[in-house]
Amino acid sequence: MRAAWLALTWMLVAAALPARAAFFGHIRARPGGHSSAISLRKRLHVNTLITEPGTMEIEWGGAFSNSGNFTLPSAIKYTPEGTHPWWGRTEFSASFDTLNSAVQFDNRTTQFSDRLTLAANCVIHDGDRFDLAFAPSASFLLRGDEGQRFGATAIGRYDWGRNSAGATLTWTGATAPSDTNPAGTFDLGAGYGRRLKASGALGHLTAHANWLYEKSTGIGSMVSLFEGVEYQITETVAVDFSGQHFGVGSGAVDHQVSIGLTVNTGRLRRASR
């Protein structure tokens, strides 16, 4: 167990180092951020609500916009083994953007993330078909804006056959509001996914579609749509390909192509004495 905690501590420190830089403009104006929608979509109906106890999961992604901008979100997740709800059914995670690149005023600006987000995703009901989880979170603003953002997400998911549907409700608030860091942000998400076949080659593929509504203090509401497919290469490795459409109906839709990779490290063994 000591080796597991040393590994987790090292990875969290490594995650914090590249996080000391700014998001590019239009993402900073929306605290939820485009990258967070990748994890939101996956939680709804592709992945389990938490990483398997005793294992660590690492996610890398890339979202490439039709405007020439791109971002590379990452996340590290770990669920310790145990019998207590907060120690056995809770996944602890750190997420950040390893890189953001945007074209502004005919110049390309490439920077690391301006925030590190920590979350504790606890499964409070684990049923045969319906699961419910609650995830408090804290985002530490490292450049640009000051202070922190605190909030929580409620996640509900229902599975039947090869189908899965879910919904999320999130609220976050800022300790130091500004024009680019709204006092409050509320969002509501819903999604559906279906594994194409029970077995065989198509059994590795899950098609999914999602909807997300977001409203921040002093900023107009925004609706986003997602659609894609995840390929489960092995039990521990999966890739996701999808389209993302932010600001649907606003007249200035940001279309993106997203690619994600999820790797589970397997059970972390105790260090030998």
C-alpha cells in the first residue's frame, strides 16, 4: 500500500507542475471548460462511475476545433480498496489541461492549464441497474484569475441490456468572481449509449450521444451536443472518437473533433517487505 500511495503522490505532484498556466480566452470565460465535457460524457454511459477499487486510471485527450484551436485534457483517478463509503467506493481524481493552443489576433498562443481540479466521486447507491454518485470538487486557479472554485456534481445512471442512460447536475461557485470567472455556474447533462453487440468485434464498440446545458452568472446560457463511439481495445485500454458542438443555436457554433485514451493500470500491489 505504501508503494501505491507513493505512486499516487508522485503523479499528483507531476499533474500540478504543468497546470501553472492559462486557458485560452473563450474557455476561461466558462469555468466548466470544454475539456471537462469529455469526462462528463464518459461518466454518463461508457465507463463505470468510479475506477475499480485498488486500481488507478489515467486519461489523455485531444479536442481540435474548426477554428484551429486545440486542448489536451488529462486526468488521474484512483479508488482505494476498503469497505467504508469514503474508502472503497470513492474515486479521488486530479484533472487539468496539459496543453492549450489558440489563434488570437493572427498569433498562436500555446500554454499549459491555468487550474488544477480535485474531486472525490462517491457512489452512494450501487444497484443492479441504477447507480447514483455524488462528487464534490475544488478547482485551484493558478494563473489569470485568483482564488478557487468549489462545487459538486450529482450523477445518476440506469443500465439495461446493452443500453445505458444517465444525467448529471453540477454547480460551482467562485471565491473571487471576475469577468472571466463567474460567481456561479450551473449545468445539466444527459446522455445515452449502446454497446453494438453482446460479443465479437462489434462488442468492443459503444456508440453514444449527449446533451449539455450550461448557465453562468452574467453570461448567456449555452447548449452543447456530443456524439461518438468508444472502442474497448482490452479490459484496461479504451479509445474514444467523437464530435463536439459547443454553443448550438447561438449562431457561432464551435465544432470540434475529440480523441481520448483511457488506461487502467490494474491492481496496485502491496510493496514487498
